[in-house]
Amino acid sequence: MFKFFSSIKGDKVIWVVVIILSIFSILAVYSSTGTLAYKYQSGNTEYYLFKHFTILIFGFILMYVAHLIKYTYFSRISQIALFITVPLLVFTLFSGTTYNEASRWLTLPVINLTFQTSDLAKFVLIIYVARLLAKKQDEIKDFKLAFLPIMAPVLIICALIFPANFSTAAVLFFTCIVLMFIGRINLKYIAYLIGIGIVSLLLMFMLANVYPNLLPRLDTWIARVENFNDKDSEGNYQVEQAKIAIATGGAFGKMPGNSKQRNFLPHPYSDFIYAIIIEEYGLFGGIVIVLLYLILFFRGVKIVSKCPGSFGAFLTIGLSFSLVFQALINMAVAVNLLPVTGQPLPLISMGGTSIWFTSLAIGIILSVSKETEKEEEQKQEIVS
């Protein structure tokens, strides 16, 4: 046991943050899946607890293995993974498992396991963009040599995710824009990319009005925005139940397992799990969750400030920003600051692929941290 703990490297604060978030996750998921258990598992409330616990344990294994691998290897892996990801996204779009008019999942044969290909695409694209930014630093201001090779995969991947999962495509597109800005891409070209994205979006919406099958979820997206703007709309059931959960939580909550709104709030174990956390742990618990994600981001920034290589720096800031930005969006939806998006709360919401790719992302950040610490130790040995 001691040998295992001694083998854990990287930023110890990030490890602690991950453990605390996982504990919140286990408690919140167990509390919020009671209705689900009675509906599908004959009242066996432990079923989803053990399932979620198993997913988290496997996530920790992935994180541990990823943090042992030198982060530079992921540069090569992203090249291969990108060429696998694009066909998977195309296949998912046309032949994937459909739920709520969205084809987002692939079902693996034999083991009958479903996974969300957009989670893989998001993970791979951020690494690939970080790789290109690092390689192109000498000609980073050049349109043909730097901007076009980086822009192309971003537009292709986001376009393939967009029809079934608008929020994920938007989050990924914005993350890549931020990464390009940090990577010193010409601001004029970034403005071009944003303009292309907006024009493409408008064209897709116009075509969807003529060919409804092109974007089957268009009506859902419009309804969500309209419901957000119209606070008295009957379509605001989810938000209203989340508000009740938050309002009744008070300063310190009803204590773990005592949520009432879990029985009325749709998807209390995923999209609106933050509302359940505030109901059971109060405003104090909600603030703690926000602080944990902010600590995760600031530790990522600290790693970047010490990282000697540009790839490690871009990789860390890209993955850190993506995770924390997604978390802030989920929490903003729960407190009715944004329209409903369907983005899970990283490391807390129930869901296999989301937790696993989040774990891999954190493992890579820890790998960068480990290598940075190793180089600092070697420098100190040379000086002494």
C-alpha cells in the first residue's frame, strides 16, 4: 500500500481535489438515483451506487496509468486517434444509438457497452491542437503554415458533433479558440474562425428550416432558449424544480440523503446534480464545489508557468480550461444563469465515458506536472 502511494507523482493538490470531488460524486449519485432504482431495478438502491463506484475506480486506474506515461507520447497518440475519431463521429451521426432525437452513442459489440464519441473527440482534439500549436511556434503568425492546419480539424470535429450535441460542439470550439489565443495565433485569423463558425451556424439553422431532418434537435434548442427567456413558461419544469432544491437547501443543506427534489427533478444524477448538492449540503457545499474546480484550474495554470516545453503548457491549459469551463456551464444551468445544455458536471455526474475521459485528461495534466517536477529536481542537483 505504501509502495503504491509513493508511486503517485505529480501535483498533490490536484490528487486531493480529485478525491474530494469523487467523494461528493458517490454521495450525490447515491442520493439522487433512488427514483431510478425503483423504476428500473425493483428498488435496489445499491445498484447504481456500485455501478458508479466501479466507474470511478476504473477512472482512477486510467488517471494513474496516464500520469505514469510521459506526456510527450500523447502528441503522437493524438495523431492516430484523430484519424479514428472522425470516422467514429460520422458513423455515430448516421448509425449511432439515438436518444431524445440525438445520435450520440456507439454500442460496442459483444460487451454491449455504450460510449459517447463526442467525449473522445473533445479529448483528442484538444491534445491535437496543443501539438500543432507547439510545432508551429516558429511560423505561428502565418496563415497557410499555421492557421489553416489548426483550423481544419477544429471545424471538422465540431461540425460532426454539432447536429446531435450543440453544447459540446460549442464548448469545444470555444476551448480551441482560447487555446489558439494563448498559442499566439494572429487575432485577425481567430476573428475569421469565429466569423466562419457563426456563419456556418446560421446557414445550418436556415437549411434546417427547409430540411427538418438535417437538425432534428433544432426545435429543442429553440425551446430551451425561449424557456430561459420566458421565466413563466411551462417548459421550465426542470429549472423550477432545481430552484426549489437550491432555495430549500439554505446555508448548510438538509444533510446527505435528505433531498426531496430528487423525486421530481429530471436527471438529478447528471445534468442537475449540482442543484441536489446544494439542497443537501447548502450554499456552503455549493461554494466548496466551485472552489474545488477553481483550485484545479489554478493548479493547472501553475503547472503551465513552470513547464519548460510549449506542448506540455498548451496541453495542460487546454485540458484544464475545458474541464473547468464545462463545470461552470453545468453549475450555471443549475442556478438558471444559462439555458439547459445537458453538459455533465466533470467527475461528479453519473456517466461512464464522461468520467473516464475526464480522468484521462487529469492524468495527462498530472503527467506534465510530474515531468516538470522531475526537471526541477535535476536542475537543483546540478546547482548543488
